Amino acid sequence: MLGNFQQSQLRIEIAASANAIHDSLLRPAQLEKWLIGQRFAPGTPDELHTGSQFTTWTGPVAVHHQVDVAKPNCLRLLLNGGIDGFHEWYWGDGWVQSRLEGISLLPLNLGQTLSLLSLRQYLTTQAK
């Protein structure tokens, strides 16, 4: 894989319940609504569970995801393709934390920051 090793950890407050955050992260139909700049390949499962696999595209760059862990407050994705590494999510009432590590030419910290802000905006509008 070409690129640089990158790692980033972010945690933000979100005015949403743990259940709302769970659904926004583990249900691809909701994930597609707030995940900026990415589109899902056909065949993505309705809900993510351990062992699920799917592919997203950011422009011409494909990233294959394999769900390593899916629990009520945790999601861990193994990534390969445009990003070789992993993405972990943890959440509870009012907060979400994201940890991303991998080798990529893509600016992972920027994408992660924009994704978290987009998730917060999505959940804020859903609560109204």
C-alpha cells in the first residue's frame, strides 16, 4: 500500500442518546445520510454485525470494510484498499469517540473530523 501511516483519535459531545448513535453507525441506510463524500456499493447489509463486509467509494478510491466487532456501544471496522488499517467507534449517551489508524494517501484526520461533525449535525436535526 502506498501512503503514509496516520492515526487519529477524536471524541465529541453529541446531543443524542446512545441508541440513536448506535442506529446511525450500524444501519447503513442512516450511515449513508451523514457520511459525506462516500457512496456505498450495492449489496451492503441492512445492519452491520460481526463478519459483515461492504465497500464504500470516495471518488475513485474504494475502501473495503469488514466488521470485526459490533456491540451495543462499539464498532470496529478492518479496512483495506484506499485505507489499510482499522476504524473504531465507541459511544454512549451524549458522546461519540472515533479512532482511526492506517496507511493511506487520503488525509484521514480531515475526513474523520468532517465525518464526526456531519454525524453530530445529522443527529441534531433528527432530534428536532
